[in-house]
Amino acid sequence: EVLQQMLDYYTRTGDHWRTLAYRKGINALRRQTKKIKSKAEARSIPGIGERLADKIEEIVLTDHLRRLNHTNESEADKIIQEFLGIYGCGLAQASKWAAQGYRSLSDLRERASLTKNQRIGLERYHDFAQRIPHKEVEAHGAVVRRAIQSVDKEMQVIIGGSYRRGAQDSGDIDLLITKSEATLEQVRSLVLDTVVPQLFREGFLQIGLQTSRRTGEGSKWQGASVLPGTTIWRRLDLLFVPGAEFGAAMIYFTGNDIFNRSMRLLARRKGMCLNQRGLFKDVMRNGQMKLNPGRLVEGRDERRIFEVLGVPWRPPELRIC
Ligand code: TTP
Ligand code: MG
């Protein structure tokens, strides 16, 4: 619990590396079958480094962590974290508001000059803060699937994200939209020109996040939806996936993010490159820099990507790191 509070703190301050280290450490600790009581014991667990082991020992000995008392005091962090819950608000915007002296959501509501979407994000703050039960994620997926298949029966809608990993509830709804032979452009135009306007008319979609992208670009639509007969708005991502990239997109959008990171790292160690579009071979690198895009080996078939990478198939429920 104490480490989790540290993790929350580093998440809201945007400290990427510590966030990763703490997540890994917490998961490794959870898997232990006996109580870890010393630094040496902690250190012997893969995934726990020197500094984290120090902290574990301190927690064992004192029942708390001095550093945490310190972090809890930071009022600015709490404010920033609250602002980060506003849909579409990133760390830069949240920090900016905090620096401008806004201290609460009602401060923002009353005094800040807000874009239309920021105002909606604020009004629906408590909706978006709530987790979405598994069944409800499924119901949103079904509405979108029906709308899409009424235009093109062969178009598929798959619910990805934490839902596909079997989570009981999710933070948002991630829908992959694809068809075996379709290009990105075909999926995008079907969704943006026909399905999204229709779902707005039906009262299912409520807002679309403003994107600065020109039309004819981008591979997703982000917004909010509400089920008929309910009032809570949910965050919804529609992801446009060409048939040829389906497997790689499934891996990416199933996550979790740490699992993805380890798969990408493995690919890189084997001289390959894995991203949400495919697995590529013969990639030449100079340090961090990619010198060529490589040759596509597999994009369509999720299982085949595992095979080529030499990783035993891992069902989505077990892709939690
Ligand atoms: P999210 O919807 O952000 O995550 P989630 O569905 O796993 O969890 P939640 O219940 O909170 O919605 O992103 C969907 C997937 O996209 C995620 O599982 C993995 C991938 N992803 C990354 O690999 N890296 C990232 O930084 C993000 C944001 C997502
Ligand atoms: Mg999600």
C-alpha cells in the first residue's frame, strides 16, 4: 500500500521511470508467497533494485516511508492530479493551470477561460472518474458494432484494452474497428463519415475530442458515449485498424502497457521492431536511431507475431505485468 501511494505520486508528477520501477516492484512483491522482511530478501527478487529494496526495508521497520510523508505534503501535486482527471487535460495543461493559481475544479469553472471541450470535461468530471463495469463496456461495444455492421456486415468491432484482459472494470472503452481487406482510409471514412454522425443522431455519442488533425489523417476517434436509459458518460476510443495490421494492433491495444514494452524490447534485442502496425525484421539501428524501417514479417496474425518472436502464446488475461 505504501509503495502504491508512491507510485500514485510518481504517476501524477509524470515521472515515467520511477512509475515503471514501482509498478514492477509492486507486482513482483505481490507474487511472493512469504513475507519479505529485509533489504536482502527484497533484493533477491527479480524486478526489485537496490533503492526500492531500501525502501521496502524502511517500510518493514517503521511501517511507513519518510519520503511519502514528504510527497503527501505537496499541495500542488494534489491539485495537478485533480486537474488531470479532466478529460483531454494532460500534464502540461494541468501544471499550467496550477501555476496560474487555480486551486480547484470550481476555481476553473468560475474563473478560467476554457475551451468548449475543457468545459464539458469539467462538467462530466465525476462521470469520467468512475470505472466502467465489464458488462457496460460490452454494451457500448455492441451499440457501435450494430451501427457499423448496418453499413458493412464484414466490418468487425473488437473490444480491446483492459476489457480484453478480463478486467472487471475499465477506465475507458477501446474498440478496434477492422475488416480483413480494408485499408486505413476505408475504415476511417466509414467510421467518420457515416457511423459517428449516425451515433450522434441516436444520442449515443455525446462529444468528440477536438483533434487538430486535418481530415483524412489519424487513426482514431476519441469521445464520450452514453447507453440508452443511463446518464453516465463514458470515454470511448474508436481505433481504425487496416486488415493487414490487425494482429499487431490487437497486441498493442490489449496491453497492458508494460507487457507491450517488454515485447517491443524483446523484438529489438532480436534485431526486429514491433509496433502497433506490425513486426519488422532486418531493422538497422545506430544506437537508439532506426536507420531503416525493416521488412514486414507479420502484421495480420496475433499468434504468428508471438511465434516469430519466439514467445509462447500468452492469453490476454495473463498479459498483466
Ligand atoms: P488504455 O485504455 O489507456 O489502458 P487499458 O485499457 O489497459 O486500461 P484502462 O482500464 O485504464 O482503460 O490503453 C489501451 C491499451 O493501449 C493499453 O492496454 C496498452 C496500450 N497502451 C500502451 O501500450 N502504451 C500507452 O502509453 C498507452 C496509453 C496505451
Ligand atoms: Mg482502456
